[in-house]
Amino acid sequence: MRAELRDSLEHLYPDSEVGAEPCRSTVIDVARGGTVAVHVLLNDLKEGATVRIAVRTRKGPLGAPRWFRLIDVPVEANTGPVSFIEKEGDGEGSVGHIDDFICQECTPWSGLGAIDVLAAVLDITEDDRQCLRGWYERHAAAYKVLTADADVMEAHNVYSEERYLIRMNTGKPTFRAGQLVLGSLVSWRGEWHWSGEQKVINNPTLAMIEDLKATMKRRSPRILCRYWRDYEKKVRERAQALHARSLEYHGKDLLVYPDGLSMAVDWQKEFRHYLDSLPKENVAEAIEKHGLKKNGLPEMKIPDELLNEKDGVGVYLNPDEGKEIMQGFNPVLSGFRRGGEGLTEDEAEAARSFIISESISPRFVRLMVDEYGGESIRAAFLLKGCPEDYCLDYLLRRYKGRFYRKRYPHLSVI
């Protein structure tokens, strides 16, 4: 395996090669309070191999760095002036990428999405503005075509069992009755319209449709919650029951473990306690139904990175979404306890990571602020002169914009 460091602003591609004289260390200029970033380019890595990476500075190892894997996306022959988008006809997927960006993404500089900005600048009514800002909840589903012509089509959502009247205006029929269309719909002024790309399945079988339903429940339950109200109700009720059970067992909603292994052991104990509280016939039925081990304990799939965490793990029992996990929680906690005075470099970086992390909700942050105050957050972001409420609202809105949209629990009900 060969490796080198590359500038974080440099575009990398699947065929990018490590240079003849690889860069092993680098100096990066960054504003105070900013984030230092660098790309690590690997070549000749065998499939399935394990890679371990650590960050060292002149002062020693750096605690709690954040790692991201670059995902290759279509570009204009690697040299186009408009990056990350294919030219029309050069390949597939560009429409879907653009649609996802416009409807789903939130910018890291404001926490607002493209639909939020468009809603603010377009000359439209307030009702239209609210409708446009709701496009992040596209109705992504499999639709059975009932009728179709050049102007309008009627389709049946095979997941929620609801019917949609979809405006077409294509000049000629695009779909025909009996087809199954995989795609997303958005509402505009009382009518449904296709958003992005669609995939057509001719002559779908009942077995195929049932398999799609089962797969959607396993992999994308939060999408189902957007438009399937009965399913959303079941998911929320299940989430509330799980939260109440965990809260009763632990007696608090913030759990701090010395390491990842301690967290895993405690989770096993918690589930064992729950099984012991059930009638034995219910346990036997659950073991048979879900294919569990004979002791009734499910197989826990915990990432090695989390299981091997040695610098503390914080777990927040979020009543709305489920468990939130923060690795490297020791410097976060010690930094908050300092009240903004004398933060070490690791503590300041941990506080910034806590705020910037896309997996940590504003609710978790406010729990910590209520307990320890927000002085250390302001110190880490060099905002000591900023009023606490205004400062916290600004940071949460900027870095956690997606949490200000409607959210659903991270679980599925099969």
C-alpha cells in the first residue's frame, strides 16, 4: 500500500495516483477557530484490508479527529469547469444528484437548503413558500400506474396504499397502465409532480412488490414515515416505548462510558434485564420469530471504531430519534466543566466537533449547555463576547440545519 497527503481543496478521482515522492507531512494555514483538513490518498489497497490512521501534531497525538470517506461522483471528464455534474448524454445519474442536492442538502455556512433560499427570493405567495420548503419530504416510493395520458396520470403508492393524481404535460404518454414506477413526487399548488428521475418496471409481480415493501421497511423507514401516517404512528409509538424502557433502566438520559467496550456490555445487560421482565413464553416466541440466539440476546453490530474507543463515549437517550452517540466524549465533558476558561487544545477541538457533528442533535447540545453552561462552546469558537443564547442559536442553525426540518426516529417496524 502507498499513501500520501493531499490538499483538502484538491479534486481526487478513483484513478488518482500517489506521487513518486509522496507527501508525508504538511503545514496548513487556517484561521483561529477554523477546521484543519487534509486528504489521505491510498493506492494499492487490497479489498477487505483494514487501515488504521492516526493524526500527530508537533505536540503529539491529536484526540478525536473526524474521518470521512470520499465518494466518487460523476464529473465532466475530470477537467470540466462545472465540477461534480456530467454533461447531458455522457452518463446516468446527474438529474438524480441535482434533485437530491436541491431538495435535501443543507449548506454548512447557514444551515439553509436550496429550497429555503429559493422560497425566500422567489416572488410567490406564503402558501407556495411553505410548500416549496417542504420538498425535502419527497414522496419516494414505488407507484403502480392505474391510468396515464399526456396530461395526467393516476398512480397507486404500493407502500401507503394511497392514490396520487400526477400532472404530466409531456405532449405524449410517458407511462402506461400496469407499470411500476420507482420515483419521487412533490406537491405544488395542489397537484403532484415527478421530482428527479424515475425507473420503470414492466409487468411487476406481486412477489416483487412485497419484496420492495419489506426492503423499504428495513432500509428506509424514515422515508416511509413522510407519507405513510399509520406507519409513522407505529414507529413513533415504538420509539417512545424504547425510550421509556431505557430511561427506567438507567434513571437518566445522558450516559457516559469510559470506553466503547463498557458501552456494549451495558447494552447487553439492559436487554437482558428487559428479557427477564417478560413472560417466558413471550421470550420463546420472540426467539423463534426473529431467529435470536437461545439466550434471547440479539447480535449486536457495533462498528470496530466505536467498540475500540478508549477516550470515553457519551450516549444521549433522545426521546424523539433514539440513541445519539459521541465518541471521544471525555475531552467534551472536561471542556464543558471548565466553564470556558483554560481549555486545552484537545478540549477546544472536541467542543467544536460536538457542535459540528451531523449526528449530534441540538437537543443533545442544549442538554449539555443546561447542565454545564455554554461558555466553553463560545470559547472554542472564539465567540466569548457574543450573548450566550444568540451564539448558541447561531451555531446550531448553521451546523445542524437539517435538524430544523421534520425528523423521524431511527428505527423500523417490520
